[in-house]
Amino acid sequence: MTGNRWAMLASNKAILAELFRDNPAATAVYLTESMRENDFDAARTALSRVMQAQNVQMLARDAGLRRDALYRTFGGRIDPQLSRILRLFDALNVQASVVRSDPSEVQTAPSGTAPDDPEGIANRLTQGLASNRFEEAVLALKEAVLAQNVSSLAREAGIERRTMYKTFGGAVDPHLSRILKVLAAMQLRLLVVPLPDRSGLPRPKLGRPPKASKASS
């Protein structure tokens, strides 16, 4: 489905709910398309739409987050942190991988900015993101950044060198906007893929889950 087609459907929550509810494959395609150009606003909006298409109370339970925290994080107004993105992905039964940007979308990078081994960097980041485990993902990001000329990478990403070290030093929870900036600087992008079916019961449709009926006396 093209970007224009997604845009046409974006205003219809009922259609989005039918597309994305308990459908990791459709969710993965939509998130991949929305993150293709490492555009933060597009990525944040897509995460918000996918979240709201679910039964949010049940999704929050599966993500290990409070319902209000899930809404606040993915309501489309703040810059979500990696740990919560990974929790959301796990609840949606998808995971992220990293691939090289399409040649047509890559501008000529200054000397010393593009990684010497983009495939190796992409594979290492994919390995770190594969389990949706925060500690492994943060370590992979740290290794990917420190393997570069950090000064050149920071300049290309539009992030101060000191902030780059702090954000990707492995001790903090990086925000999505900075992750996308660094990926763009390394000529990489996120690709979201569905995980194998967990054979669980589908979540109830939108709204609160029905209360269990009382046994008759």
C-alpha cells in the first residue's frame, strides 16, 4: 500500500482498527513504510495510529505498561524512548531490524560520515533489536556509534558530540528522534517485521474488555 493510500485511511479509525488490530503483518508493513525516510514526525504518528487501533487496555497489559502511560507515550505528542517502543513492539508481535537506506533516498555523505562496513553495522543493530530487549538494543546502538568517527557522525546527525556520547553511551534510554537521526547519518533505516504467531487469543475489539458474568446462584 502506498504512502498516499495510508494517508487517505489515516482519518478513519474504524478502518485502521480493522487493518492493524491483531495483525502483525499489516502493522509491520505500515511502520516500515512510515519509517523509511527516518522522519521522526511520520514515525511518531504511525506508532500512535497503530497503538490506538488496538484494544489499548489489553495492549498495555501485554506491554507491561499502565494504560495511561501507553497513551501518554504513544499519543503522538512526545518523543518516545526506546525501552517503551520495544515493549510496544513486543505486545504487537513485531520486531525491528536495520537495513541500508535505498540508494535513491541517500544523499552523498561527507567523507568520514558513512560507516566503513554498513552491512556489518546493520547486522549488529538487527541482532540487538531482535529480541525486543532493551539492554541488548542499547548495547548494539552503543557499539554502532562508537565504531564510527563520532565527531563526523554527530555533525551529520545534527547532534552535539557530547550529547551523542551521552545518548548512546549505554547508560540512558535514547529517544526515537535521536535514533532516527543517527540511522540517517549512517545511511541506514528501520524495517519492521512480524514475529511468528503466538497462537494466543485475539484481543477484544476497541473498548474495555467485557466483564466476566457472575455465576448464577
